Amino acid sequence: MRFHSAFAAPSIAAAVLLWVAGTFAGEVSAQTYPTRPITIMLSYAGGGPTDFLARTLAERVSQRVGQPVLVDPKPGANERIATEYLRNQPSDGYLLQLVAVPHATNPAIFASLPYDSVKDFTALVHLVDISPILSVRADSPVRNFAGYVNLAKTRPGEANFGSSGVATNTHLTMELLGSLAGVSFLHIPYKGDAALVTEVLGGRLVAGMNAPPAVVSQIKAGRLRGIGIASRERSPLVPKVPTFVEQGYPDAVTATWFGLIVRSGTPREIVARLNGEFNAALAIPEVREKLGNVGMTTVGGSPEQFAATIRRDTERWGNIIRQRGIKIE
């Protein structure tokens, strides 16, 4: 026992010194952060809404922190490529990932993932919401959502719709609506919004469920008719398009959210700093107007609030995915 005791004190002292040194180093790094460029990694290809969002905010945050904020697309595999890449990077706050709803739905879609969506990442900030719009060609006999539901009931298989992909928010919103209405709509997935809008305009699709930027101009020009938007209130961009809520579906309020995550283990002080900088950028009137003009509603808030949003959609959409038997081939 004496032999053990003789070495216990130095071991404890060494442990305390290591803890103090680590804490001090963390505080110093947080105080000096950032000392080099920060990168926002996109989960999707450049040129789309995520790219527009990231670059709009990167410019403002760069001005605030005094370092370049770069945008790097790393698309593919329903966000999994970018997310796995982040999982293998240091927890230093220099690589952020811009994610959307698939970050919450992938655990229900895929039997196994090379990462843990909850344990391996820290929610940073909820940036914006985009409420999808269901539209048909302007001369379609389907005048409203009730007419579309009636088509599904009377002529099963003819009530088709396109979305930007399997298990995207636009697809899942339609599955939710089908569940609420007690019908099934025929889903035809596309790689992005542009192709499916062309198909609706050409009469080869009955309807399309899209993010607003893809259809607002077509609705305003009278080429498409919006028959429902999944927001609680009508959009000022297309005020004539009724909400699904006012058409009798109070639970049909969804949004394609976009937000930032970092690798778990990132110092709390750096998470707080980044959260504050992006919230400040979102609060700039010109930024809010610029994003609002393409149908993006700025959100902001704390890391904890964004984490709660991710948990909520993981449960909500996980149930829909299982109930409706949704799979990615």
C-alpha cells in the first residue's frame, strides 16, 4: 500500500496539471479564433439554393470575423458524403456543414450510416426555412387540393406528382398530406426542381411539389397554378396560393430547413461565437430581404433550438418514412 501511495500523489497532480493545461489551451484558442479561413461545406452541388444561402451569409460573416469564409460543395448520397467527411475532420470550428432535412431523415432511410447523426455532430444554428408549394399547370382541371385528393380517390395512379428526390422535404410533405387525406399519390422523383417543373408545364406530370424559387415566377406569370403551400400563413411572394391549413389540414405545416452543424467536441466558446456571428448576419435587413425574395424565411436562434428542430423532424419524418414504406434504391 505504501508503494501505491507513494506514486498516487504525483499521478493526481499530473492529471490536474493536464486538465488545467487543456482548459487554458481551449480558452486561448476560443479567444483567438478564427486565425485562418473558415469553410462552409455544402451537402449539395453549387449553384442551387444552398449555394446562394451559404455565399450570402459567408460574405457578411467574413466581414465580421476578419477572416475569409469559403464555400465548398461536396454533394452526393443524400448528404452522406459531406457528413462523413465532416465526421473525420478536427473539432476546431474551421469546417461547418450546411445541412437540410435529410440530416434528420437519413437514420430512418438507411440501414446503417458511417456516423451517428446525433453523437458525432453539434447543431450550430438554424438559418432559414422554405415552405414547399404544390402546383399544377394553369389549365389543369385540378383547381385546388381537394380536387387533387378527389383525383387520387376516383382514379388511383393518375394523381402523380414530382419532387426533387426521394425522402426530400417536398416528397415527405406529400406523403404526410396523403396520410392526412387517406389517399396515396404517385411519386415520381427527379434530380432537382428544374426538370420536374418542365414536366408539369409540358403536361406530363399532374403536379409538382417544389421549393418556391423554382415556381414563383411561373405562378406569377400564369403558367402554373399554386394549389397549396405548406406554411402556416400565406406567402407574400404568392399571396393567392392558399395554405393547406386553410384547406382543412392544420397539421400540414412543414419546411425545408437549412442550418449549420460542426463536429462534436468543438469548444463551447467557438460554437457560441459562430452562432452569434451567423445570427448577427441573419439580422441584417438587406440579408433578410435578399433571402426573402427567393422564399427563404430567416430563423436564427440558439444551438439548442436547432438541435430540438433536428430531433423533432427525426421523429416526425421517421414515422412517415416507416408508415409509407419509403426507401431509397
